[in-house]
Amino acid sequence: MTAEPRPTTMSDVARLAKVSPMTVSRVVTGRGQVNAATRERVERAMRRLRYTPNVAARTLASGRSGTVGVITFDTSQYGPGAALLGIEHAARQRGYGVSIATLPLLDRASMTEAMEAFVQRSMDGVIAIVPHISAAEALAGTSPQLPVVAVQGSGSARIPSVVVEQRAGAYLATTHLLDLGHETVWHIAGPEDWFETRERQHGWMDALASRSAPSAPILKGDWSAASGYAAGLQMLRADPPPTAVFAANDQMALGVLHLLYERGLSAPRDLSIVGFDDIPESAYFSPSLTTVRQDFNELGRAGMALLLELLTTNGRPTDHTTVVQPALILRASTARRPVR
């Protein structure tokens, strides 16, 4: 008779990662400090050994369910959808299950109802994806009975938060274009009710001011390629048309690129363009899109780590806003200002 394979243990992970079992335990539970390089080594060893924490044993020992609730809204948009995947991935790595509530309305009543449902289902805590200003206000207006972490909000509410530094990302995008010799940079903004819209617009304005560049128009979009196309029509009607534009997301940048193609123009020969998000398709646009990358896996990891810290301390951590830095990804859609 063939012997059953021995389950992988925490000690096995510790040996492969060359750390102590206590360090592995800290990574799994989120308790205690572990530097980023060590955490990555431990998580790599867990994946290689296919190690799954014993949720049942931990539940009995801690009195917790081993499940976290996630509140989200429009997952058809890339940002919230990618944030949700990042949270699910991080939760699985910590041995937690995830229960998702997708709300059709961004009001306090809907938020409170979702929170109460999570309490009744004995969730250990809640992560709320709140990219909309109205959603963050609704969350702040509830009286949650569970530990709560907000993701993709402003980081200014009284709720512990994890945010991407949107303003810094927009600043990187705009200064990149100015450094290429463009006199100024136009901006295609997103919907007004999104934190990303406000913060990216501020970062664009900061960059123009820092280089004493002339002010430029803000064109309104709704995150869709169609709205980017419409904004591109406005740019082409200008006299003279702009040589550079920062679009607040990659889909709107795609709309501009399509318009240029239709009119026999091209980027970056006629217009340099930078997007935001680094969606998986952006590297395959024609031309490939220079953009700002948000690390949604890190966003999810940091959100889960902050929630586990709340569970460990039974209260708010000392530093209750974690900031994830964006990165500028250089591709073929930007070049030096053309001579006209």
C-alpha cells in the first residue's frame, strides 16, 4: 500500500526559505514585523511547496472564522476589479477565505446592510474598495462592528486605509512629457466622483506648476475609450493642437490613439500620450502605451496586512494609512516634441 504523502508544514516552508518557523508564522498571520524581501522569500517558498495554512486549527485556537468580507462596487472598471483580485490573492496566501458583497448603490443604507450581513456571517473583518467619494462617505457614516480597512480611497478618513499615491503617479506622467520638451500637457480627466480623478488632476497641475509650464485645458471623460475619442476630437480642433496629453486611464488613451489612426496621424509623431493603470493590454496598443503602473497585488497584500494588524491589536494601528507608490512605465507612445 502506498503511504499517503505527508502534509507540508510550516517548518518545511521555513527550511526552504531559510528563516525560522516563527517568521513563517508572522507572514501567514500578519502578526509582527517582517521586511519585504523576507516576506517575498517566504511566500515564494509557500507557493513552491503548495503550503496551505491550517485554517480549521487556527479558527479553533483563535475563535475566528478565517474569512474576511470584501465590499466592492463597479468591478467592470479595471481598477476596482484588479484591486479585488489583489485582495483575494493576498487573503489566500494568508489562509483566509473571502466573501464578496457587490453593492449596486453607493449610499449609507447599502453599506450598513452589507456590514450587518458580514457580522451575521461571522466574518473576521472587512476590506472595502472605495474609489468613489460617495462610497467613502457612506463607509465613514456607518458604525461597523467589525475591523474595517478601506482600499483605494483618499486615506484621509478616520478608517484605516491603503492607497496608491495617485498624485505622485500623475506628476511622473506629466513631468515625463515636459522633460521631452513639450511646452505644456493637456489632460483628459475621469468622472468627478472618483478619488483618482481628483488626485491625478492635482498631480498634473503640480507638474505644470513645478516647471512653470503654461496652463492647459482639462477635458472631461468617463474612463471609457469612447470618451477618450471624444476628447481627442476636441484636441484636434484646437489651434494649434497639443503635442502632449496625459489621459487619466489607459482606456481613454486608447480612444485617442484610435482617433489618430483614423485621421492618418500617429503617436508619438503628432501627439505624445501617457495613460494610467498599465492594464495588461497597454503594452500591445499601437504604439505600445507609456503609462503609470499601479501595483494591485501590493495593494491587496497591504490591505490584508493592515486588517490582520487590526485583528491582532483589537484596535487601530499607529500608522493607519499605508501608501503604495506607482511607477512610470516607458513605452513607444511618447517622444521628444516635434518641430512644427
